[in-house]
Amino acid sequence: LPLSLSEYNTHNCIPRKSVLYQDNMKLFREEGIWNYSTMLVREDLGLLILGAREAIYALDIKDISIKKSVVNWPVTDEKLKECTSKGKHAESECRNFIRALHKMDHNTMYVCGTNAFSPTCVNVTYSEGHLTRGDRLEEGKGKCPFDPIQRYSSVMVGNELYSATSNNFLGSEPVVLRSGPSSLRTVFKSSWLNEPNFVYMDLVPESDNNPEGDDDKVYLFFSENAVEYDFYNKLLVSRVGRVCKGDVGGQRTLQGKWTSFLKARLDCSLPEPSLPSIVQDVFLLKDSDWTKSVFYAVFTPQSSLSDVSTVCAYNVSTIGQLFDTGKFKTPVTVETSYVKWVMYSGEVPTPRPGACINNAARALEMTRSLDLPDKTLQFISDHPLMDEAVPPLTGRPLLVKKGAMFTCLVVDNVLALDGERHAVLFIGTENGFVQKAVNYAGEMFIIEEIQLYRTPEPIKTMRLSSSTGQLYAGSDYGAVQMPLCDCGRYESCLDCVLARDPYCGWDLSSGVCSAVVNSTKFVQSLKNGDISQCPKSDTLKPENHTLVPGNNIKLPCQPDSNLAQVHWLFSGQPLLSGTKHYIYNGGLLILNASTNDAGPYTCESVEQVNSRTHTRTMAVYELQPQTNKAEEGTETMT
Amino acid sequence: LPLSLSEYNTHNCIPRKSVLYQDNMKLFREEGIWNYSTMLVREDLGLLILGAREAIYALDIKDISIKKSVVNWPVTDEKLKECTSKGKHAESECRNFIRALHKMDHNTMYVCGTNAFSPTCVNVTYSEGHLTRGDRLEEGKGKCPFDPIQRYSSVMVGNELYSATSNNFLGSEPVVLRSGPSSLRTVFKSSWLNEPNFVYMDLVPESDNNPEGDDDKVYLFFSENAVEYDFYNKLLVSRVGRVCKGDVGGQRTLQGKWTSFLKARLDCSLPEPSLPSIVQDVFLLKDSDWTKSVFYAVFTPQSSLSDVSTVCAYNVSTIGQLFDTGKFKTPVTVETSYVKWVMYSGEVPTPRPGACINNAARALEMTRSLDLPDKTLQFISDHPLMDEAVPPLTGRPLLVKKGAMFTCLVVDNVLALDGERHAVLFIGTENGFVQKAVNYAGEMFIIEEIQLYRTPEPIKTMRLSSSTGQLYAGSDYGAVQMPLCDCGRYESCLDCVLARDPYCGWDLSSGVCSAVVNSTKFVQSLKNGDISQCPKSDTLKPENHTLVPGNNIKLPCQPDSNLAQVHWLFSGQPLLSGTKHYIYNGGLLILNASTNDAGPYTCESVEQVNSRTHTRTMAVYELQPQTNKAEEGTETMT
């Protein structure tokens, strides 16, 4: 049974803890430099390589506020003049915005920048604590966008760069390109790419232990104008596409073009009717068995009337199966003018169009894509789109959240004390928060949200370093580092266990919440939030307050979880918010106090996990009537 | 240039005044009776006729809490048993829910009820203060829904009932029916009606002074499944349809069926991409020149992810022109399975399919629809849908509002002091409020929102009586009456003029805000909110308060407009909300007061109309330090 949105909301929307901006956040930015939007983690060199506007930084992977080296790469005056003469803005467009950073052999990076609408690439080397830019500039057209604000993706496979961007100054000619000795590209027609917005690319090593002798593949995620729907407006859809690593193009047909470009719609729909949601970022959670690898994707609504973001996961093998065995869509001309895309039900040529060279092809003595027959090639040239959409892993979104839009995500694979592995999602938002979420037995749980920037700042990119346990986020303003877990935030055993953070457990020996190591001395209960192993806590001693009749009295109490409800008791009886008592976020306000209000007050925090209720006394007060003379003010200001 | 949604919000979303539920609201309900959802205003009899569950009431039109008479119309035990045996619910379904109330000659009403899923109609007469139900029961199938919760519409024209409902127990067979001597109905196929939801029907007397000798027409508003779009889900669209009053069906083709049924999509789209919005209710604002009559319609989103309701207006003549001269859509079969609806570009037969019998037809010696050639009839049978959509009057929605969904509307035509007529919209909402809105020079302005029910209660129906100046609203809970204006609510000249209510003006002679009559002694300024004619108000005398150090002090001040901002001044200097001073909805809170806080406090309300700023002093306080001894509390509790 599909959940309604309201059920989704109730279950998934609220992070258990909201961690507001803290001044000790590790931040890197330099005065006058903007757009910290490209990152490369080099655990081997102990560096985070950061690309910004006209600068590439080598930062300490453990503390990115420590700059080890920088290499500047400004545009030449000539380039700047040429760019502005074409009507582009000198500061926001005609600069060299670093957009690609790829790991090459040893200590080298392949770096591309927009270079004043004249994309250019170069090698940058880190050696003896210094970054050095190579002399040999390479043409970056098709490898890197012209326009700094255009979405883009690329991946380095061996020494070949796969890139998806637009290929011209106007941004009107999209291309999926492999540069290098055997350069290949997409056919320039709308059935292949229809005003696409590229967001992610990655390699899946599908040749590993492959019984069909299949090839490695590069997957591509993007959104584009739908050709298959007919709507009263332009309609965007999300897509996954892929090409084969061994593809070398066709002999006559599709010469120099992909023979293996296939695409399908990505489905991440809610039970409610809505326009298709738009993929914004993807993360490939790799498994040593590639068939078990999973793509996690964040989606935002197509319509600004909605503020519901979603996360869906897709199995690599589900996508593969759709491409390998699914039906194709075919265009049909209706009434001379309209073209309608419908399921192709005719005969599909052999070898199957879009397939990589595999054992089946080799059996037909086709060992390279050059050997493929024209019939197969012509078919794929005309039918790159699959009929069916790729369904999400669980048949529906993993996470649905109203509020600030999701912009990007990374996923960490965490081994918990129970021996199970959990995929922990770190989702960046438009207002500079990270949502840390995990799925327990089908139920999504947001452990915490962490504010990374003092002011709302869209997070543009995120990178993970599992070995150092750090997350790096980039925005226009600066790059920020945060630990994947900060268990010390949980001050009591109850709070530590109810946090259900797979990184954290309550250390019974030292009596603090800390990162788990394989040991029996920790209390952790991820699925049930079972606190029975926690040590009994002492009874709270009441705090005495004096009651001055006629005064407003404030008794502070703040629950440590957003999921907890606060209950106030007066002499053991529950108090309700009303004209006399006002229960607010920070505590209880007793308005116009009278001597009748003297007595004991208790603040309790009540939190549910899987319909089990945990009650904790947060504060106890004793209001004592004034004895003989008036006192100056009675409340505790916090 | 289209406005973005945020601009819409800023301009239109906030009602100037929120009038919360008041106990003196005139309410009619009887214990144990529910579903007060059908109303007929009989100004000639001084009655509001109200249909509820198994009862018809005659209420005093001036005060509906006064019941003049009631006639009960329960189901028989036999009917009840038969209905429950078919699996329907005894209380919520197998009762006689009154759904149609129509004015007949003299003091008679034609009444239809669902009668335990066996719709039945009867005459009800009001005479000498008593309602009497006639003996002759008529079969109500096709005239009234079987199912009480199904949306439905009907209109009485002369003594012929036009109804749009479903024609069978299952609710699966929709029909637009004219009952009476020349009964006609729609063809039962999905191109005519595709799971429709009927909301409104009305007659436009288009034969009046018609140079083309055209016929009167009945317009029908509904939503249904789109056939013309191709989307990954079922897609609803809003429609306007119409038939000719003089239609008597075809001779061979379309025998007993409408020869004049045409329909078109209703457009009320926002600048943002979104699913088509769904029409919920319509009101025909009649003009003595029918070509100037306007349909006002409320729409709600198709997707529950959005909470944006809209109002669009449609010119009768724009709709007429589309039906009379627009292109048709035609179905084309694609690849044997799909049917695609595209613009028909072939030859259209003569007389034009779907047209009423007019001078052009009469010139061809066709004086009745029976005379129409098969070719014309076959064409309209196959092509009832127009290619283009009906655009809203101003090219975009008149009103766009986030929040509680709109459910229904009525429109009053108000003559203001400036001699202009203004259409004042009264819009009912899902949570029991009425939004009173008016359009000044293209800018929509919500004068006030009025809460009609103590608890949130969807308003199901609304009726207007302009002659008595009353609005009637019906819900499951009860029927409520409110005056179209309550000028006395505005206590100052400034508030009265800034309200920009065309019903109200400031009476300079009596010094109160009251309903305008044609006289020069009133101040009214609808477009500009110009208060220069208002008399100068006296300076407020400061209210003295004693300051007890350490206390929290509350200084009340509430602006009389939601559009006003409150500014606080201390000794003439602006105060900001912070840890010391907390400015909230009800006034200013000074926390932990000290002797430094003594002095004069002023509360000002600042309101803008058309970028002109009006400032008004709402309250002045003088905080005086304690003189000799402690006092018990210092604040004014309101």
C-alpha cells in the first residue's frame, strides 16, 4: 500500500536534532575568491584539492583551514576582453572558474576551467608541498562548460576523460564526449539529448567476473525535455544514460559516435500526482560486487509550487537489466506534424542495439563496435530511449522532506556494532544544512541536521573521506569540513542511544557517548532505540524559585530532541498551555503568578521510537511563596 | 510580463483583516440533521430554502436562525433495506440527501434527493407559512446523483431540468441530461465525458438581441480525465461545455442525443510549471448585455503537494467565439494501440458542427436540429473537444492564494461612490472562512477573511441575496448567514478608508463607518486608499504604567490590519525585537525591566496602499519608575 504524503511527513520529515552553526566550524575561504564548487579528495596525498574562481588549493585533508599550497590560474587580459566583447559579464562569467578536478597517475591532477568562455585544461602537480601548474594547455571544449553556471559532469577512466556538457559558446549543443586517442561523442539530435542538464557520471566495473563477458560502463544522470509525453507545457524528466567503455564507434553508421548510448527515465514519484521530479545529484555507493552497487539520487520538484525534495536509490543491476532486455521507444509521425513516442513492438536487430561487445557478439565474430552491422547501429541511432522507466529500489522514495531543497548528497557505508552495514546519507540543502539520514528496516530516520554556514548558503558540492571520517562541502562562499559523526553531542546515555547514530554508542566504562569500536562495552540500539542497557540516572534535585505574586515567571526547559514532546507537571498534575500557563520552546511561562502557583514543577521529555515511549525528567523546580518582603525579580534568565 | 508566484504572494495572499468566529453569527442547524449543502434563495417569498439530510427547511431570508417551516422526506424502510443490502452505509449513504432545489412557477420548488441510492424528485410548495411535499414522486435517475458525495450540477430552464450527473448505481455512466417533453442526453463515450466531476451549470440568454439569430445556451463546468495529453499518470483537466436550448437531437444520427455538445479546456495556469488546476465552483456574474457576462471560477491544485488555490474569470463571449470559430481536436490512431488527439485540419462540414440553429442554418432551410445533415452530426459525435483552451479574462489568474483550499464562490456587483461597479468575490474555503476580495485596476485585494464556523468546516455551498445584502453558506455542520458588509467593524476613518471596501465609507456627519448611500458626506477611496479627507484625529493621551525593576512588563498594542507593520518607539527612538525587548502580535514585552526602561513608549501601525505609507499611533505609554514601596505587579493584562 502506498503511503500518503502526510504519512511520509510524519515519519521522515523532522531531524531528531538540529545543530545550529558553531563558530569552531572548519572553514576555508580566501578574501575576494568565490565559487568553491569543485573538490577532489586525495587521501593518498593527505589533501583536499579545491577548485575555485581562478585558483586551485591544496588543503590539509584533516583540517581544510590549513592551506598547504595554491596555484592561481587567472584569465589573460586578452581572453577577458574577448569574452566581455561578446556580452558576457566580466566578474561573474569572464573568469576562469575551475570546474573539473581529476586524479591522474601519482601526484598529478587534470584540471579544467571555463577560462572566460574558452574552456581549457591543464595538469597540476603536487610535489614537496607545492602545487605546480603544467605548461601545456589543452583545448577544453566539450570537456568543460563554457558557462560557469551550467551544470556539468565528468569522470576520468584510466587516462580518458568522459564528460557531459555543452560543446559551444551559446550552450545550445549538448555532448557526451570521451576525449583521448579514441574520441567518441553523442549524435547531435533531440532524441539523444534534448536540452539536458547533466548532474553526475561514474564508472561501474561491470567486466569484473561477468559471465556474459560484458564491458565496463559509464553511467550518466541528467534531466532533459521529455519527448515521450504530451503536456500543455514543456515537461522535464530525469534520465539515466550509459555508454560502454570499450565502444569505439561504428564503421560507416555512427562513425566517431557512441554505438552504446542508451537512456531511460528515472522514476522517483510520490503517491500524489505531480510533475516528474528533477534529479539534482547522485552518489554511487560501491560494493565489491558491482551488481550490488547502488546509485542514490536527490530530486527536487519541477514546480516551484511544491517544496518537497526526495531521495531515491537505484540498483545498478536493475538499470542494467532494463537496458539489456527492455523494450525501446520509437517515434511515430501523427498527422504529418506531431511525433509521438510509443513502445516499439517490431523486431529488434541482432546483436541487440546499445549492448556492449559481449560473449554473444563475440560468438558472431564481432569483437569491436566497428564490427556491428548497420542495422543494429541505425536502430540505436534512432531509438536511444527505453520504453520503461527505472523504478526506485524499494518501489518508492527512500526519503521525502518538505522544506529547503536538497542540492547534493554523499553516502557512507557504516559498520555498526550489530555487525550490519548501514548506508548513511548526508544530504546538502539550499539553505546550508546537511541532513544526516539512515534507513532502518524500511523506515527512514534523520539523525540530525547540521548548519554548515552562518547565513543560508546553497551547498553546491559535497565530498566524503571515509578514512579520515570527514565530509567536505563547497558553496559560493567557502569550503567547510565537518566530521561524519560528533558523538560527544549526546550528553546522556538515553540521548546517545535514541540518536540511533550507527557511528556512536554509549561507552559504559567512561560514561560518554563516543565513536564505536568493536567492543562489548558500548550501548547501541539502532533499530529499536532500546535504552534498557543504559545505567540508571540519578533523580534530579529540585531548583528553588521564589514566587512574587503578579509577576510573570519563566521556568526553562528544552528537550534535547526535536522528536520529543515536552510535558509539564504541577504537583504531579499535567499542565496545558492556556491563558495562565504558556508552554513554549524554551520552557514554561506562568503569567500573573499568584500564591496558588506555589509548588513543585516537573518538565518531562517524551520520545517515541517504534511506538515505544521513553520519558525523561529534564528539570524540576520548586516555586516557593515570598516570605516577608518584596524581592527584586524572581526569574532565572538563561 | 508574467508575475512570478512570489510576486503574486506578496500582493494577494494576505487578507487585510482576519475576523475570527463570533458568537452572534446567525446559524441554522437542527440536532441530528447533517449535510446542509443545497440552497435556494427565494427573495420573492422572503425565504432561504435549505436542503439537508431528509429535510427541506424554509428559513427567514433576513435571519436564517428563524425556521418558518420544515418538510421531512425520509427514506422508506424498504428503500433503506434494499440500499444497505447492496453494501452501502445506512447512515452516510442510504438516506435521502437533498441535492437539487429549483424555483418553479409561483411558490413551488422542484426538489430531488438521493433517496437511498434511488434518486427521486418531487414538488414542494410554500403556502401560508407552510412547506408541503407533493404526492407525485418522479424518477430522479439522471436528474440527481445516486451517491450523496458525488459532485453534481443542475439548472432549471423554463420547466425543463438540465442536469449533469451519473446515471447509474455504480456512478460509472455520466450523463448531461435534459428532462421533459423533449428529453436529450449525451452520448456515452469517453470522448464526450471521461470520468467527469460536474461542478456548475447555468443558462446564458444568448438569443437576446442576437444579430446571428443564435439560441440560448446552457454552460456546464466540470473536470475530467484528459484524452489530449499523454502523461505518465492519469491527468485531470478542467472543462467548459455547452448545449443549445433549442436542440432537439438528430433525425437518424444522434437521435435523442445533443447535437450541440461542445467542450474545451479551461486554462487557469500559473507562470510556474504545474499540473492543470481543477475547477471547484463557478459563479456567473450576469450583465444585462449577455456578451458582457463573466464566469468566475475557483480552482485548486491537482496535486496535494501544492496548496495554491486560484480564481480565474472567463468572458462568455470568449468562450462562445472559441466554440463558434475554433479548431476541433481529432483522434488519430498511432501504432494500432495508442489514440492521440491532435488538431483537426481537414474540412469541417456545413452547418458548423455543434452550432445552434441560427440564421446561417435557417438560410439553408434547417430550422431544427432534426434537419441537420448526417455529416455535421457524425462530425460532432466524433469531435466534441475543441483544440484550444479558453484563456482567462486577463490572461492569468485574478487571485492566487496559498493556504486553505478554495471550495466555492459567489460574486456581487457593487456600485461604489465613484460611480464604478466592482465585482466583489466571496470565496469559501476548506477551513470555514470566507475571503472577500476585489480587483482594483488589475491588483487583487482581499478586504477581509471571515471565519464562519467555530471549528474548521469545509464550506460546501454559498448563495447570495443582493437585495437583502446577505450571504448564506452551507456545510455538513449547519447553514450560516453573514452580511455582505459589516462597516461598523472599522472604528476609525483611517481604518474605514484603508479597508477599501466598496460597500463602506466613513460618514463624516455621524463619525462612523457605514454602508454607503449616494451622498457626498462619505469618505471612500477604493483605488488609492487616500485618507486626506478623513478628519484629523486627536493626539492619544499616554497611559501611565509603573515600572518594577526585575519584572517583565507587557505593553499591549494590536494593529487593526494584517497588512500593517507595528513599530515601537522608546523616547522617540525605534525599538527592535531582541533579548531585551520582544515585539509580538499582542504588543511589546520588556524582559527583566530596569530603571533605565522608564520613559515614553509609542506603538505605531504603518500600512501601505499603492506604495503610499500611512502611519497611525495606536497606543502611547509612560513607564514610571517605582516611587517608594514595592507594588504587586505592574502590568495590564488584556
